[in-house]
Amino acid sequence: DRVLLVRFDARLAELEAHAFVERILVDGLGVRHLYVGDDFRFGKGRAGDFALLGEMGREHGFAVESLATVSFEGERVSSTRIRQALERAGLAAAELDLILVATDTPDYLSPATAS
């Protein structure tokens, strides 16, 4: 397993989608299987999408799967919602969002089965 901590700064924001996949996902993480949200965008100007990830995955030897949006109490659970929960109420609120999501996600994404 690997963890890659990347600071989102102007340099990363300028990284083209192809370069993001090659430098961050392939070279940095050695990704073999990638799960992304159904609205995931990446690279400069959010130019990269699920279709590009699939194409580059075939080229670089990794699989890509899309995960459906999860809602709780009529609101989409997203990284933005979790960041807002952290800012508003701290870690406990963000953990609650993550726990609620985990209860409706496949076992391979559940914190209880993560290694």
C-alpha cells in the first residue's frame, strides 16, 4: 500500500490531465485499480474525466471503476461536504459523514474492511 501526500498548489493546478495520471497515479502511486466518483474531474481546467481515466488505465495497466453518488438526508455526500463539516464542527462531524457513506457502500470501501 502507498500513500502520496500532494499539496494542491498553483503547480498542481496547472498539471494537464495526462500528466496528472502519469506523474501522480502511475509514477507516484503505482495505481492498479482506481475508484472515482461519478462526477470526478482532474487536471488543468478539470479537463480529465472518467473516459480519459479509462483510456489511460488501459494504456498504463490499471482498472477504473465509477462509484455512484451517495446522498444522505437529501444532500449529496462529497469531499466538499466533508471539508465543510471539518471547518464547521471538526472531525466528529466529518467522521459522521464518512460513517454514513460507509454504511451504504460496498464492503471493499467500508472502513471496517480496510486494511
